[in-house]
Amino acid sequence: MKFLVVGTGGREHAYVWKLAQSNKITKLYAAPGSPGMARYAECVDIADGDLEGLADFAHRADIDIAVIGPEAPLADGIVDIFSERGLAVFGPTQAAAQIEADKDFALKLMHKYDIPTGAYETFVDAETARERLKAWQHPLYLKVSGLAAGKGAIYCETPCDSLRTVDEVMVQRAFGAAGDKLVAMELLEGEEASIFGFSDGQNIVCIVPSQDHKTIGEGDVGLNTGGMGAYAPAPVITPELFDEIVQRIMKPTIRALALEGRPYRGILFGGIIVTPAGPKVIEFNCRMGDPEAQVVLPLLKTDLVDIVAGVCDGSVADLAIELDDRAATCVVMASGGYPEAYETGFPIAGIARAEALGDVVVFHAGTARRDRQLVTNGGRVIGVTAIGDTIQSSIDRAYEAVEKIDFDNAYFRRDIGHRALNRGIDSNIQEPAQSIFDSEVKNGVCGTR
Ligand SMILES: Nc1ncnc2c1ncn2[C@@H]1O[C@H](COP(=O)(O)OP(=O)(O)O)[C@@H](O)[C@H]1O
Ligand SMILES: [Mg+2]
């Protein structure tokens, strides 16, 4: 089969790396790809926002299935464009991708279908927002409803912070149209985890839970980033909690979207927080997380081609997904200064030495090749993933690998996995979490293209 992976980051590199292991793949393309992906795929110079250009290419190159990595093209309707042209594509339609692209829509859906989440209120004008927020208990979160590249959720400690945020978003329009709707959400307290499920619109199979590290600073302080590291399995999600999340959150959400006439095909990402009152949804995303993909995919034993095909042809219920029972940790090496101003163009050395350690893969997030030299070309530069028998050993190996890699001004957090280690439970990695079930949605509701 000929596959095309759309995207440029570490997550897409992980897709390409995993797909390349399949003996069903005869040709792999990446658009626009990266120097890391070029090891396994032919990179085609088409931006991930050029939806028509990508569809033209997929048609010309006779692609069997296109796998869409990032949320922006999904929210812009790339799946609809491909489908209209009769091209098979892995990802949700524009209507289904609203689960991520419109937080107001997602919260409304969850409340309508009794999916556990926080109280919320949506505002469309500044005056009403200011007035209504007086009644809200603080601290709370204010979030722009649209896509904001991970910068649109603002913690408001006091009513004063809320008023300032309303002004920034709705008067100064710091987030543009993404801030047309502003959502207030009750503060939920607990530890977060990422749950990924593969759905064909009717059934969903969820795989090993993982945990991201959002902030730039060790101890989870400082500015938010795209994610500074991840590990899986995340022990905060016990087998009991995993089951509860699948039954009360993931499955009902797939059913709700189908009932709303927006059947969801692709990867549904539940951003879960484990509160004293049980697991609740912070948000949904319409694709895998980055860097969580870089720890989850290496633990997937099943051929990713079979999973992608199962999602596309509606046979997820027949998938028998097998997971590695070890652990994986990914440490992101970033350009010093990120997520604020940083320099690029520094030569990167030592990737081969790091990978020679064994059970180590280096995923490229922001690199470029200049005169045959690999150089830094982004805030997050590479993700160094290692597998080990325990979380501790995967962490140790990841840092051993990081030490072999060198570029000027490199920055990385030294505490990836600290929550798992602080539980002191590392001795028992749980059975790989996974669940398949049939939703009660009738065939007709989901329909197919
Ligand atoms: N209601 C909430 N209670 C507690 N923390 C929250 C809440 N909403 C968001 N957060 C925190 O802010 C982060 C970003 O919010 P999220 O809704 O995931 O938006 P995005 O990922 O689109 O920026 C979350 O991972 C979480 O740490
Ligand atoms: Mg989030």
C-alpha cells in the first residue's frame, strides 16, 4: 500500500517510523515531512495547510490512505476534501473535528450527553462576559474557543485576571477569530493524563495512557510549551480508572458524535484529569498528542497499517491490538529560550550514537538539513524516546541518550516522569491498558462516505 503522512513534527515522524515497519507498505510519502522522516519516506514539498495541493498529490501518486497528523488541516476540512475526491483518509471530518476546534461545542456536547467534565459558560461579547464572570468562583480557566496552538487556556486566579483576559481576547482580539467565543470553565483539580482511542465512528479501541509535561520549567513551572516530554503507561490511570474513562467518557463521546450526525473517525484524544470526584474531561483533541505519540506508538506491537485501515473501513471492532508491556519515555530537547525567542541553525551531533544504545529512537520536531549538515530549526528540536522494562529504566535510558546528543543552547527538562516516580509504583507496570467495545449506535446513524 502507498501511504501519505501529512505534517512536519515529531508526532508525524513517529507515524512514519511506525508505518515504515509494516510489510504492507510499498511506498511512504510525507508532506512536507522532515529530515527525520526522510529516512523512511519520500518528502514532498507541500505545506500541511495546502489542502487542495495535498489532495492533488494524493490523487496523482495513487495514495491508498493519507494519515493526517496535525489539528489545523483537520479543522479546516482536509478529510472532507479528500473524501469528496474519493481518496481514503485517516482523520475526522471538519464537523467531527469541532470536538477540538470549538471548545464551546465540545463542552455543550459533554453536558448534553452527561460526559463528566467541568461547569462552563460561553460568552460572545465582552460586556456580558464581564458581567457574568462576577458570579463565577475564582480561580477558573478562561479559554478561547477556537484553535490557539496550546496558548488559549488562561488561568485566572482573581476576578481581576478574568477582566484582563476578557479585554485581551474580546477587545484587543489577541487570538483573532479563535477568540470570538470565550469559555469560562470551572477549575478542576487532579493529575492529568492523555487517553487515545482509534474510532471508526461506531466503535473505539483505547490504548495505553500517557502523560505530557506542558511547562518549560522543571517541577511544572513556567510558560506552557507544545510539550517537553512524555511517558507511558501513566500509572495515575489504574486499570479501574481506565475502564471508567472508556465506559463513561470515550465510548459515550463517540456515540454522542454519531447521534449528532458527526460520526468520528480517527484518533480521539481525551485530555483527562483525575479529580477526587473521578475522571473528568479537560478537553478533547482530534489527533494524537505530541510528544505523547512518541511514547505510545513505540509501545504498539500491532501493525499501524491494520489499525488505520480498520478505522477507514469501519472494522475497529475486529482489531486485536497488541501492546508492548514495557514503558517508554520521551525527553524533548529544545532550543534555549523556547517558548519565547530562540535562535536556530545550530549543528546537531550525536543522534546515531544515541540510537546505537538500543531501544532508543530520536524523533525530529524542528530540524533542517543545510549543506548536508543537520541543524536546529524550531523551538522543540528533537524528542528522544527510550523503551525500558520499567518507567525508571526507560527514563534512565532516555537521559543516557540525551547526553550523547549535542547542539548549542540545547535545553531539556531533567524531571520527565517525576509524577510516576513519586508514586513509587514503578515496580509494577500494569497490564497494557486496552479496550474494545461495541457502541450502541445503529449502523445507519454512522453512515459511511
Ligand atoms: N478546567 C480546568 N481545570 C484545571 N486545569 C485546566 C482546566 N482547563 C485547562 N486546564 C489546564 O490548562 C491546560 C490547557 O488547557 P486545554 O483545555 O487542554 O487547552 P489547550 O490544550 O487547547 O491549550 C490543561 O492541560 C490543564 O493543565
Ligand atoms: Mg490541552
